[in-house]
Amino acid sequence: MWNRIACVFCLFLSTNVIAITTEEFSAKLMQTHPFFLQLSLSEKVSLVDQKIARTYTDWNIQMGANESFSSGDDISSRLYEDLYTTSYEVSANRKISNSGANLNLVHSWNRNDKDSTILNTNVFSLDYVKPLLQNKDGLNDRLAVDVADIDLLAKQVNLLEQAESFLASKLTKLVDLALKQELEQLYKFQLELSKQQLDLAEEKFSNSLIDKSSLLQEKDTYVKANQQWLQSSRELNILRQELASLIDVKESEMVVEFDLFKEQPIMRVEPAVFVKNSRSMQKFDFDKSKLQRQLETYENKTMPSVNLNMGIASQTEDDKYFGSFFGNRDFSWNVGVDVSYPLGVRKESLDVERTEISIAQLDAQRRETEINSKQQINYLLAQIDLLAELVEISLEQGELANEKVIEEKTKYDDARGQKSLLIAAQKNANLARLSNVQAAASYQKIIIDYRAATDQLFN
């Protein structure tokens, strides 16, 4: 465990501003930022697409009516003088998705009035067509539904990846804000020490204890310290404005409470085991499942079209509209098989070839991504261990610098030391603190990167 030096900023102690914690920032970011609203709406669109793909028309109803008349004496081949024809037809057809079959119901009625001689034809028919080879069990009809189901699962994983990546980038900026808050205070203290050193140099110069070049050197040091503080203050304000706009708070409220020296617990994973089931690999698996499902349909379409046809019908000359259902009527039925197969190069065969190539490409991309992911996780774990050690070492150096300050302060208070040596020790300790917080910030950032890479940041 580290001998932690808490990052308690002077800004917190001198104002009434309530600092924002990492958890509060993350919660506000997800509640207010439009990026997460877009992700939510994108998921809803995928759900609607899935419903659209699953929506079938149960029955398609068609109706028609026609009235016609013809007459004349001039055409010798005409067998009548006047002919009135009235016809009605109602049909209903349905696609049965789980079998690929088509069901068609038709009822028609015709009335012919030929020179006052009336003839009625009343027909009812039921036809059933079922695929036996191509599109058997509705395989091809269900392609859009199956692909939509896979797309929905893939979309959910992809949205999690996008959310995690976005959150990681903003939490990294939050660490930067914590760092810049600390740096601004340290550079301000460095400026104060430089001013003390300049005042001391001016006093020595007035007493002819140092030459003018030494005085000019101290002035240059003070100007540079002032530049550093002004730059750090400006960078802090810019970053504070950016993060405040992300969570819709006032700039003055964008003060973060973040202990840069806190050792973060992490769940170490075995890269080879984790990567196989990681979200980045799941995306490839979903894409492959979609291609395999498409390939299944394309291969099926290369088969001959073989359909079983069955039908029954009844017919009567009754003048009632529903006469074909009741009374005296004639019946007929038919059973048959239709077979068709086009010759030559077919689009379906090319679709099969293209999809097989796409699957092979996807497998290669998956293997490459798997290798890169393993290397990335191994690198991040190594960096975490390295930066933890560097922070530990930098803290030890900081402790030594602080001890040196205490020693010089004691000597100065006992009139055994010089004020210039005390200021120099304070500046060295402050520079050591600068190095400490920068190393600690790098450690916190690498923790965020690791958690994002191992699907632990956003669940």
C-alpha cells in the first residue's frame, strides 16, 4: 500500500464550493448528456426494426365488382342481341411464415342476362401451395426476422461499447481536471517562493552581496514562474468550462474531489480467457451469425423450386351469392407438384461465394483483433504495475524533499541557516510534489483505460 498523500486542494478549503465526486460526475453525465439519449433512441429504433421484421399481414383481402352491357344487330357472329353481365369476387390470401406455404380463398359470382335468358355461375375455391425444397419450412421468408434478431443483440453490445468509450474519455478529462487543480496550486506556491527569492536577491544586491547578473537571473526565474502559473490557471479554467458544459452545471461549480494518490482496486483478468468472450469479440460473433444465416438462405435458393399444390372447389348455377356453399353444387379437387430450376450462372450462387469470402474475412479480422486485445490488456497491466511503483518512488522522493525543508527550517529558526537555502529546499519539495501528482494522474488514467478495455467501466 502506498503512503498516501491526500490531494486536498487549497481551493476546497478557501471556498464554499461543494466538490463533485467521480460517481456524481458519471451519474450527471449519463442523465444530462445527449450522447446517452442518442444511444437510448438508437436501441429503441432497433426494437422497432425487429417488430417491423416480425410483422406479417395475417390475411390480405381483395374485393371487386363489375357491371357490363353489350348489344347490337350488325355483327353476324354475335349470338345475342343484348347481354348484361354482373360479377363480384372476394379473395383472401395468407402467407404462413413457419411453413412458407400460401393459402388462397376465392369466391366469385357471375350473372349473365342474355336476351332475357339468365345464367348464374357461383364458384368457391381453396388453394394451398407449400414449398418442399426451396424455402422449405419458410426458411427464406424468415431471413429478415432472424437477421433483425441478431442485429438487435449486436446493437445492444455495440451501444455498451460506445457508452463505455465515451465515459472513459470523459473520466480521463476528469482526472486531468483534478491534476490541473493541483498543478495550479503548486505553480502558485512556486510563484510565491520565486517572489520571496527575488525579494531576497534585491535585498542582497542593495547590500552589494551579489552582482547584477545574479539579480537578473532571479527576476527571470520569477517571470517564468509567473508564466507557468498563468498558463496553468488558464488551462484549468478552459477544462473546467468544458466539463461543466458536459453535465450542465455552472463553471464555478465544476470543482472535482479526486484523490489522485488513491490506489485503485482492479479485477485482474487472464487476457487469453477474457478476450474470447469480450464485447469486442461478441460483435464479430454476431456479424458472423448474420452472415451464416444469410448463407443458409442463399444456399437454399440455389436448390430447385418444388411446390406441392392442392386445391378444392365447388360450383353451382344458383342465383344466390353464397349458393356455392349450400344446395346442389359440383365439386372438384386437384393435387400436383411443380418443379422449376433455371439454367446458367445464377445470382444466388454468386451470393453464396461472396458470403463465404465475407465470413473468411471476418474470421481473419476477429483473430487480428483478438491478438491486439491480448497485447493491449497485457500492456495495460504492465503499465499499472509500473506506474504504481513510480508513484511509490516519487512519494519517497517527496518525503525526502520535505525532510530537507524541515531541516533547513529548523536551522533557519535557530539562526544556523540561510533563508535562501530554505526557499531553495521549499522549491525543490514543490517540484517533487509536481512530479508526484503527474505520476499519480498517469496511474489513474491507465486504470480507466484498463477498466474500459476489460468491460468493467460501464455495465
